[in-house]
Amino acid sequence: MNVGVTVRLDQPITEAARWARRAEDLGFSSVWLADHYFHRDASAALALMMTATRHVRLGTAVVSPFLRHPTLLASLAATLREIGPGRFVLGLGAGGYEIAGEMGIAMRRPLRLTAEAVDIVRELTAGTAHVTGETFSAEGSALRWQAEDGPLYLAARGPKMLELAGRCADGVITHGIADSHIAFVRERVAAGAAGRESGSAAVCLMLDVEIGDDTDAALRALAPRCVTMAGGAYADELIEVYGLDRDEVAALRATVRSGDRALAASQVTPDMARAFGFAGPAAEVADGLRRLSDQGVDEVIVSVGGADPDAVDRQLSALAQEVFA
């Protein structure tokens, strides 16, 4: 199982390149960025990170076609593969909370618009795109150089988006480490892949990790980072799939909607934190990652530690020593 890490762009962009190089030196197989307008620009960061590293894969987890039109995403992916051949993974998703909440963009029929974006990226990378969609179109669009193809992953939580990933993507990026959720993801991805002519979609889990000798203290530190995953907008049918309590999720969701982040963090139960991350000594976290591999997970993307750079480096090093020793 490949083990990758996230780098946040809430820091100077040169630091992102340094962290990518550090992750590579520690033995991690990939480094991933989220793409949000309110942080440093992901495309510039990825270019710096590509030149600062030698063999680690870089990816977006994820970029939205509402922030960058699918034609631009195809160009971005091809450009990064020109810098680092065979090393870029385009992770694509409909978008985060800021798309509707701050930009006023109505996200109608996310399944369809995601499929349109995939078609445009695929066709443009191969040659000329002829896609006329409800949300995104590219009619006669073409890159004016020979583009290298590469993997495309889709972010997905609901069953239909998981099936779309199984049908047309090289991988699916999702959250939730409960046994029941992994089985659900694999089942839906396999259903979408039925009749697929070639290839398959790797199962890639994003999760938060907090390493510390005191498991209870580490779990308390982890909990606030799981607010969005546990209390965000997702299909109610997933609550039990994640192994969560409906009443506790409903209470957390109400607080999240109120905007009281501090109260929401206090409402994240230990079960919620365990549903989306690992906390405890590095050896125990490494054992947890191995269990995911045993259940058929192909790749994990871990977000290690909190905002303190020294703590992040210390925890990354401890995890790498246990995972790659």
C-alpha cells in the first residue's frame, strides 16, 4: 500500500517545496495538496515541489473544475508531467464549501458536471476535446503540444459518485476508515466498474493522524480536525456506514451550521475521531495503516500533526520509521 502525506498551503509557498522534499527523504510515496483560493496557489506550489523532488509523486486532493476549468486542469496536469514525467496525479472533485457559500456558484447535478470534467480532461490530453455539457464544455479545444497522460482520481463519498469513479477514474479519494465503510467503498467502486473495458480504480483513503505516547491525549488532539468529516454535508445513509450515531451527528451538524467552530470541536466524540483517523503511538498508527492495506486499500493520504511545524516534522519522522523500517 502506498503511503502519502498532505502539505498545507497556509504557509509560504517555498515551505511547501521544503516539506515535499522532506516527505520524499523520509520515504513517503506521494505528497498531496488541496486547492483553495484562500491559500497559496496550488499550481505554483506544485511546480516548485516538482523541481524540489526527484521521484515522489505529487497530486491534488483535490482541485475543483469550478476554480479551474477542465481545459485548464488538463493543461496543468500536462505541464506538471513535463516537469516531472510520470509523477503527477490529478485528483478532481466538485468542490468545497466555498464554492456555493462564498462564490455563489450553484452546484447542480454534481455527478453530471464531474463526468463532464473528466471527459474534457481525458479528451484534451489525448488530442482534441469535443464535449458539450450542461456545466462544462470544450468543443474543438486542443493543447498545442504533445501532452503526457497520467492518472486521474475522483473525490467521492456518496454511492453514485463512487460508482462514477469506478467507471471512469484511475482512483477514488474518500474519507472513512471503518471496516464497514471500506467494504461499502469497494462494493460501489466495483459496481461502477462492471463492464469497464480496461483498468481499475484504486481505493485511496484520506485520514488524519495524531501521534503521541498518550493515546487519550492524542485522540483529543485529533478530534477537532474531524469536524468537517463527521459533521459536514453527506448522505444520511453513510452515518451508519461510518459507524456513527445519528443523534450525535445531527447535533454536530447543527453546531457546524451555526458557525461555532469551538463548540463543534468539543462535540466530536472519540468514535467520530476514530472513524476518520488514527491517534496514539507511532507503532500503533502504523499497525492501523497495515490493517487498511489488509482490507484492500491501495493508498492512504495522511495529514500528520497539527499546525506546529516542529510537531509535524517529529510525527512524520516517527511514522516513517515505523512504516518504512
